[in-house]
Amino acid sequence: MHDSAEARPANPLRDPRDRRLNRIAGPSALVLFGVTGDLARKKLMPAIYDLANRGLLPPSFALIGFGRREWDDQRFIEEVREAVTQYSRTPFDETVWEQLSAGIRFVQGNFDDDDAFGRLEVTLAELDSSRGTRGNHAFYLSIPPKDFELVCQKLSEHGLAQPGEAQWRRVVIEKPFGHNLQSARELNRVVEQVFPPDAVFRIDHYLGKETVQNILALRFANQLFEPLWNANYVDHVQITMAEDIGIGSRAGYYDGVGAARDVIQNHLLQLLALTAMEEPISFNANDLRAEKEKVLAAVKLPDDLSGSSARGQYDAGWQGGEQVKGFLDEEGIPKHSTSESFAAIRLDIHTRRWSGVPFYLRAGKRLGRRVTEIAVVFKRAPNLLFRDHGEDDFGQNAVVIRVQPDEGATIRFGSKVPGTQMEVRDVTMDFGYGHSFTESSPEAYERLILDVLLGEPPLFPRHEEVELSWKILDPFEEYWTALGDQPEKYVPGSWGPASADELLARDGRTWRRP
């Protein structure tokens, strides 16, 4: 018999604000499909343990793994423990682990195996009785999108998707949400044939990051920024997601997908929407989504896709003191591959707030450093008082929101250099989460899994947002496909191909060096 949560000693890692806001999951079971993948091992299982360690999962919580491996419950428990001890954010607590592991089960089988889904049905019923999960079940599909239809169909056939009275059933799906607009619509049709729209949670883990959520606080909780957050004062916006590594073992996924489909269609367009949206009337999911959808619907593509986009593939060379392979030399990538490891596009938003302000989005592998940031760059101040200075002597003010790493924000402005001369130089004022708050930021998947169990959808895009994002990206993808040539090569450790610099140079601008 395990002690109740109330009987255990107070956990110093438990955030009292979560209790005060009643953000503690109720009795529930999470069924995890794709338990042997990297995502489950490195992110999902550790996040579940961290939630338990913070006191945000009830004693009645259960975790069921579904997979092809010939494991029994004990072997799966050992696998979960190994993942937890290696990747969890919070320290390992044996008491917490005993409580959590008592509700862990494993069901062996393939996605087309009716007997396996029958065993899943029996296992969930047993946990409803012995563990007290009360028929509240979430199904996390950490599997390729091609398998969504089959798994949803089997869940429906075995009555697992239909809740009883005073119960809930939810499904969680990971990106990519299709590979173009048509496939996204088909995927949505398949999933919503089984689960109602409000029971479908589409995971974009970037939306769970503290700094992404802080965009809303920065904009709407501060009078300092919002009056300037418009075309009267903003010159342009740059949104960057750079990685200093190659594709690694992801060749099977990456070839045929590329950087634009991998991160621009979802992560970066979501960041654009949060940066450009109007203030919602509340943090209610429908109000937040409505404002994001208005922004995405107002995006206008440039007339010249050639001059408003750039693509590249990293070449072989030296980076960080070591010799690295080129994109086409990576194992599993065909020599004739036209998939890009770098993509950049220019977009315009046709609203009164943003008319005339270009948004530049870029993402790539093997770049100068790992960083994701939003840079709102302001127009130059009139050079009236400082007549002895040239116009280019002054930089442009900027607010830079760092999503990762070193989460925080920076404000760049001009300041007088000490001395007798009136010399002005750009300086930065920096805010870092790690320096300003004693609380340790939860991982994105902690927040998102908890929201699924609570049935709170504000951070999850609905299918309208997904489809609007594909409407923006599809014309670029079709244009690049029609070219038929391979993307331009770029040096590893650089900031992309020359065409990316030309994209901004046409407008008289340059990329920030993060």
C-alpha cells in the first residue's frame, strides 16, 4: 500500500502556485504509443516523472506503454526508470518513483493487432479499478503520421475513444501535421472522425516554453512596449531558429521534408503569430487562437518568391575544431537530394498594425551557434541633435526575445561613451530567466502533458491554424520544387548561404548576428 500524496513529506520542488491555481491533474491514465523512440525516452517519460515529483500528478495516475518489443511490465518499468534517471529535470526521489511505478504497465503488439488492443482495453479497465483512473484516458501518438489513421481506427473499434458518463478521452498528436495543406486536411479528417475537435491536442513543444509564453506577458503586461509595437515605430522583425549540429540520425525523416517544413511551418509561424497578434480578450483557448488565426490569415506572400526566399545545404568542412560531413554526405541522404538544411523567407502582414513591416524567418542546421530568438528591430531615430555623426553611426534599437538557450530578453539602445566627447555607442540591457527567478523553469513537455490531462488547450494549435500555416508555406515549397535544382551550398559554422544575405540586402537590411 502506497502512501497518499498528502501523507508524504512536503516536496520543496513543488510550486505552490500550481496548487493555488488548482493545476493538479485528476485521476487519469496516459497511453503512450511509440515508447521506444527518442522523444518518449528523452522528453515524455522524464516529463511525467518531473510532474509527479512536483506533486502535480495524483496518486491514481497510470502510464501504459504500447509497443512491439517483447517486454513485460517489469522490463518497461526498468526502461522508464533509466530514462528518468538520465534525463529528468528534478532530482530522483525513491518515494515518488515507488508511487509512480506502481501504476506503470506495458502492452505488447503492433498497431494492426486487434488482440493487442484487446489487451490494452483489459489493462485500462484493470487500472480503472485498482488504480482509480476512473475511465479518464489520454492517448499520446508519438508515432509517424502515416500510422495515425490505423491507431485511431483501432481505438474506436475497441471502444477506447468513446468516454462513458463523467469520463473523458483525449488524443495527442505530434508534428508534423501533414506535409502540405491537402495532407493536413486529410490528417485532420482522420483524427476527428474518432475524436471530437476539443479532444484533439496537437503538440508544438515550442508553445510550452516559458519564453514563448512570456511574449504575451512582455507585450500586454507592460505599457513600455505595446504602444511602440506597430508599423509607426518597427522597421522589421527577424525570427531565427539556428542549430549548430547537422541532421544526425534523422536522415530518414529529414530527406523530403527539409528545414522549412520541419520548423518554419510550425514553430516559426507560431512565433510570428504570437509576436504580431492583437491583444486577446482573455487567455481562453478560443480567444487566443482567434487572434493567432487572424494574423496567419492576414499574411501576404511576396509577388517575387525568388527574391523573397533562400535555401541552402551545408557543405563539408570544419566546425568547432572538427571536420564535419556535408548534408549530401550524411548517412541516408541521397546524393541528388533537393531537401534544404537552411531556409529563409520574407512575409508581410496586411493589417493596420503591421502594414509595410517585413517579417524575415530563417531556420537551419550547421549554423554559427544554437539559438532561437525573435528580434523586433525599430526604425532609426531622427539624427537632428547629433549632426556630427553620420546616419550609420547609430544602430537601431531592438527588443530581442531569446527562446533558447539562455532564455530571456535583451533591449539594445544607444548610450554615451564615457569621456568628454559626445560619442554614442550601442549597448544592451539583458534579462535572463536564470538570474531573475529562483524557480527552475519546467520543461515544455511538462506544461503540455499537464495541460492535456487537465483538458486545457490554450497552447495547442487547432486545425485552422495548421491549415493557414500550410497555405503560407506551400507556395514556397511548390516554387522550390519547380526549380528542380539543389539548394545553394554554405560553409558549416556560417550563417547560411549568400542568397540569405541577399534576401535582406534587397531591402537595405542585414541579418542580426545572435
